[in-house]
Amino acid sequence: MNKKLQLAVLASMLLAGCQTLTSQNEVATDDQPTMQTAPVARSARDRSEELSTLSVWQRASQSMKMDIPQQADVITYRNWYLKHPRYLNTVTERAAPYLFLVMEELDKRNMPAELALLPIVESAYNPLARSPSNAVGLWQFTPGTGVRYGLKRDAWYDGRRDVHASTIAALDYLAKLHGDFNGDWFNAIAAYNAGEGRIQKAVDQSIRQGKQGDFWSLNLPRQTTEYVPRLLALADIIKNADRYGVKLPPHPNRQQWQLIDAGGQVSLAVVADMAGISTNELKRLNPGYLRNSTSSSGPHHLLVPKRGARELELALAELPRQQRLKPGEQFALPSEDDHLMLAETRRTKVAGKRQARTIEYKVKPGDSLWSISKAHGVTKQQLLSWNRNASKALKPGQVLKLQTSSSNRKARAYEVRHGDSLSSIAQQFEVSVDDLVRWNSLENRHSLKPGQKLVINDKRSGA
């Protein structure tokens, strides 16, 4: 391939996070196809003490053991990455919240640490990434392969976007491919991209021609022959970051998130309030949920900040059913018009100019400070500040004072036209793309259709 053309293709593919690939998932491998990467045996305590002093990226770097072959494609990709430090910084920062989880799973399975870089090749570590072939998530599972490896998918939930579930499925798939190709990680990684059948056919052809059947001897489409080198180039840079002058993000090498059972369907906004984080942060940790709650039929697991996770799980177990969902979230399959109305209803609770007024509330049996504050759109701390004699042990009949607010916010509806994009609409109304996605509960930033209605809030009114 012409050198300039090759670099141009590299730029377009890398910046897109490999979302144009038609395969499911990809993996990292050794430069010697028969190379094994079993680490030296150490006690769990020794390893834990050693790792506690590292950042999570230093841990990944020091765990990488593959020999990197100086093949032409590997060198070309390595040079491209090094000439685009902003891209490297973006993907390594984006990976940091998920990297500890991935590294822990790789360690449990004694699999190469280089595989932690596969989501960079596949999706640029974006759990919301979607390819034209409908491959989705960090590991870019297609629907069929996702189902094969236990990733549930319905109107409420897509396991391919679930960081924890998709990581388990991807490593299961990679381990299976590693066995299929007799311990050859390079061929296993290629199969993750192109499919087992195509790689096995190429291996058989290579052997018939008197070759070894290793990755470098296979006759494959250009897309697949570049796939493994891209991963190896990244591994070389991460493993030798100091040599190449690459600064890795200093995120701590410790568990920051914990998987809990919400005990049934629950609003993400309710969980976020109880956890003391924003709803957006909870959604970033749990992108598998397509609506604003966990699935009606399960799963109900959630990644939450580790600190206070056990207490949160216990509180959720005791949460009455009527307090689990926000108004409007009981509708299982809202239409576009319903989405518009529900988005509008949710926004009126938090947006716009507010005029406070004081009301009295008589405590009912089963009430708590938390349930009362949530029902009236205030915080527990505000409730206590307005009622200094209130205690956690409320009594039925007790009267509390509350301050409520009314909204004076302006919003308009916009009908999508041919040629519109979220960025062009955002620019036209002087708002951000993230605002448009949030206001309209959009699941896919690239799926606008002519005639679709969007809500546009007037930013000047406090929306």
C-alpha cells in the first residue's frame, strides 16, 4: 500500500475507535504464535503489596510480557500513535475508570495483560460505541456473538454496553479462541476480528503451502492483517512508555467501583441520590441500561463507588416498591412522543427559575426523611435545616415544614430535517450535544431521522 495512503487509512480507522470493523471483538497476542505468557508464581499478598504502589497503567505496563516483532505494520502503527499523543492521552484517560476491572479479570484467568488494550483497538474504550455492522460496546460484540456469550439484550438493557458483563463475555470468548488455535494468541486475536472459520481456513491453507500456519503467514484481508499489529504497537508503547516519552494517566491501581444487587427494578436517579453521586455519573458506570432504570425483568446489578457500596445495597434491599421508580418510568416501551413528554416532565423538576414557598407536611406511617425529601424534590439536609427538631425517628402525625419551588422555564420542540446532525442542531441553538442527548434521552448520537422531534431548552432560563 502507498505510504501516504496507508497513513491516511490509519488516521481514519484509529480516530474512529475501530468502529468500522464488521467483526465482534479483538484480542492481544504474543509476537511468537506459540509463546505462553504465564507469570512467575508469587503469593497473593506479595503481589498485592507490589501493585498497591503503582498506578493502574503502571500495573498494566509492567504486566505485559509479549515480545513485539518489528514487522512493518507494527512499526507503521507505532509511529502513528507516537505522532498523535493527543489520541493516546484521550484513550488512556478514557480507559482508566475501567482498566482495574479488566486487569483483575485478566489476572484471575492468567491471560496476557496486553488484552486490556483490545478495547482501544475496538472502541477507543467507549462503552457506547456502535459500528455500522451493529457491533456495540467496549469489546464491540455483534448481537449474535453477544447472545452466544450470555449478554442479554432487550428494550431495557443491552449487555454489550455493560462494562462488567461484556468484559467477562469477551475474555470467555478470547479464552475459547486461544484453545481453538492451540495456544496461538495471534491467531486467536485475528479470529476475534474476522471469525474462527475464516482464520482456520487461512491456517489450513498456510500449512498446505508448507508454511507454519502462524499469523504472519496467513492470507487475510488487509483489515485483519492490520488488526493484530495495531494491538502490538499499542502494547509496545505502553510497555515502554518511558522510552517513548509517553506519560500515562496516574489513576490509582485500586478498586474504585463495586458491583451490587439493587434488589429489583429501581430508578437510576433514586440510586444516584442514595449514593451521593450524579445520575450522569451512575449512567457512565452502567451504560448497559438503556432507560433511566434497571431492567423490569433483570438484571438489577449496578456498578457504584466502592465507598459505601455495602450500605447502599442494604438500603436498596429495604426500599419500598413505590419509591423505586420516578414518575413516568413505569412505562416499559415509550414512543418518541412519550420520550418527549417524559423528558419534559423530568426536566421540570430540576430546571428553570424557581420561586420558593413553604408548605406543611404531616408524617404518615412508613415515612422517612429520605422518602419525604425525594417525594418533594429536596435533599435530606435541606429537610433537616428547615426542621431543626426533626430526627431520623419520625412519628406519624408529626408536622414538617418544606420549601418547594415552581418552574418558569422555556422550551421548544424542533423537528429534525434532512442533513441535520446533533452538532449542527446544538450549534444552531447554542447548546451542547450532551445537553441534546440528555434532554431527549437519546440512546444513539448518530440515529437522527427526518421528522423526529427534539426538545430544546432555553439555556438562559436555567434549563
